[in-house]
Amino acid sequence: MSEMLSPEELEAALRAIGKARYHNNHPFHGLLHSGRLNKGQVQAWALNRYYYQSIIPMKDAAILARSSDSEFRRAWRQRIIDHDGTEEAPDGGIERWLGLTDALGLDRGYVTSGAGLLPGTRFAVEAYLHFVSEKSLLEAVASSLTEMFAPTIITERVSGMLKSYDFVDAKALSYFDKRLYQAPRDANFALDYVKREARLPYQQQQVLKALEFKCDVLWSQLDALHYAYVEPGNIPPGAFRPDGSAK
Amino acid sequence: MSEMLSPEELEAALRAIGKARYHNNHPFHGLLHSGRLNKGQVQAWALNRYYYQSIIPMKDAAILARSSDSEFRRAWRQRIIDHDGTEEAPDGGIERWLGLTDALGLDRGYVTSGAGLLPGTRFAVEAYLHFVSEKSLLEAVASSLTEMFAPTIITERVSGMLKSYDFVDAKALSYFDKRLYQAPRDANFALDYVKREARLPYQQQQVLKALEFKCDVLWSQLDALHYAYVEPGNIPPGAFRPDGSAK
């Protein structure tokens, strides 16, 4: 049996999970940000990560669909707007990510078709979508808490990539500009929610497990990229092959 | 638009997918069967593969639950019996797989808890479970067709492992004895079904895609094992660590 944690202890336990398991600790992150990838490998990262970006509004809509609280829904729906944009300003997160894949020379139709995705990407991303539909609302909200750790990785990513790669510029990375303030705003809301709504020890444990699950979703996407695109000969059948990559 | 294939052409197209994408082509399969893994790596394989085995009856029950045809259900339910066993003979496929993990010195409670699974295993296996629940019954049946290719891999696996590893014997590998006749029986039933029930070109394409999907499910499990357990330093947070493996 677990003991009841104070809200502050719960937050500290969540931060400890992020410190140990957030994907800024993954070796592929180190390669990406320190300029040790070639253009084809960065293309593979952006292509696969697009699929993750593309399901975020579906994930958030699934969460909206499970809340009976108008105030909660009013706050949460902003995430969908941020990713899908508006009629006046359609450059939401998804469009900005496509700006990055454009800048990397990938065809939009190919990117959005998902044809070249790694199966590991697809299965991890879809696991996230199923998780928020099938687990409790509390766990679904908690699984978003990786955003608590996003500002650090974004800062490292943008400065490292701009310094290291002549094939990306600030415009190509403009997705991350907005995330620098959106992610903390969203994370604070979700953190307050789980600290308030996890009223029993087992619920606090569910919250912690949900964050571990989400760290696994992010981590295993980098596992799949690292395996397929760092050493030659490991690209799965059907997946994206950068020009000139080993068959 | 696709053309309608004859049943024989559909079968040939299915066999071509297996030839290109079945996981006997994966480098990890080569390492496993040729004796180039150590005991810890074989433990990791058996532990992760257990999770796949453990959901097979759930997968088949989901398919049963979608068929309104008593004759179909009567045939398909044998798969559940084969995996779960009977009161008189409880050594179905799952129990036999646990015999293998026992022989490899893994604790049953640990194996069945799923605590040490690779996230890549979990997400791939659960993708299979979601696929058979969410896609059409035709696609769900077609996704089982990897069993057409099972006898070859089983024969390679058993003879290679018995020759190469002093820590496994014929009893530990007895799971595979029964699969050598169960898999072809099941595959023939499913193959006849899809050849008969795919009555329109788009349905034939769905059948082919479903087999590709299932090949991806198997392939990406070996990707995850290969990445985590062949080179040092890549085991994800929380996953099984063989004794003495690099931290």
C-alpha cells in the first residue's frame, strides 16, 4: 500500500520521474542537438515526429470528450486551437511542423500520408491515443505532464540545431517558439489538476504511472529512430530511406 | 484503383509480403538462432515475447466477439483453447511459454507482471489488440496470416537454439512442438476465409495491408530487442536488465 503524499511531495515525485526518464536523457537527443546527425537522419526524425504532432489534437479532443466540467473544457480546448490554428492564423503547431519538414526538403504529401513511418513510431503514438481514451480522466491529464520538462529540451534543441545544421534556420524551427510559453502554461494547469484531483493514494500512484507511461511513449520513439537510422542496415521494410542510405 | 485479384493471385501477394517482411528476415532472429546471444539476451527475448503470447487469447476473443457466424466461431475458438489450455491439460501455449522462461531462470511473477517489458514490446503488442478490435473482421482475420510463415521460423529456431545454447533443452522449447501443426491448421482456415470473403478490390487491399501491419508488429518487437540488448547502454529506463548488463 502506498502512503498519501502531500501535493508538494506528489509534484516532487513527478519531477523525479522526468529527471530520470524524460527523453532529453536519450542518446538520440544528444546526437540531434550536438550536430552529429546528417540531413537524412534529421529528416527521419522530423518525419516520424510529425506523426506524434498530428495526433495531439485528437488526443486532446479525447480528453475534452471525457470531462463533464465546462471550465475544464474551456481551458483544455486551447491546446487544440494551438495545434490546429484558426481560420485567420492557420499556422498552428501542426502547420509549423510541416514548415520544418518543408525546410528539410520532404514532400508534404509523403509526410502527412504516414507511409514512411517507423512502426515503432506508429505504435507508440497510437498507444498514447488509446491511453487517454481508455484510462481515467485523471490519468489522461497526468500523461500530458511531460510538458513540465519541455522548456529545457526545446532550448537545447533550438540552439543546438541552429548552431550545427546549415539546412535548418530559425524560421524552420518556429514551432518551438510558441511551445516555449504554451508548454509551461499547459503543464501548470495539468499539474494543479492532478495535485487537486488525486485524492487517494492509489490515484496518486496512477498519476505517477501515467507520467512514466508518457515518458516511455517519447523515449521509445527515439529508440526506434536510433535503431533504424544511426547504424546502417536497420531500416525496417517500408520505412523512409534517406537518399543514399544503405539498403 | 486496384484491380480485382483472383484468389490465387491474392494468396501469391500475401506470400510475397511474408517473404519480404516476416521477422525471420530480422537481424535479431539471425543472432538468436545461430547461438550468438548470451543467456541474458535470450532471457530478454523470452520475457518480452511472453507478453505477445499472453495477449493472443484476448486477441482471438476480440475476433470471436465480432463474428455473427456460429461455424466461424466454433473453428476460431480452438485458438483460445490452444493458448489457455483446458482444466485437464492446462499446458496451453501460455503455460508452455512460462516453461521456457522458467528454464531460463526468470521469476514467473516478474514475467507475468510485465514490469520489465520494453515499451516497444508493449506498444506493438497492444497495437495488435487494438487493430483486431477496431478494424473490420476481414482485416482482423487477415492479420493472423503471419502464421502461414511460422513453420519455417519455428524449425530454424528450435534446431538452432538446441544446438547453440546449453541453457535450453527440448522440454523448454516444447511450446513450439504444438505450434508446428497448430499454426498451419489456423493459417489455412484464415487464408481460405480471406480468399473467399475479400469480394472487392479494396477489401483485397485491406487484407494485404493487414498482413503488412502484422509483420510490422512482429518486426518492431525485434527492433526493440536488438536496440536494447545487443549494444551496451541502450536499455530503456525501467526495462529488464540481465545480471551484469551495462547500466
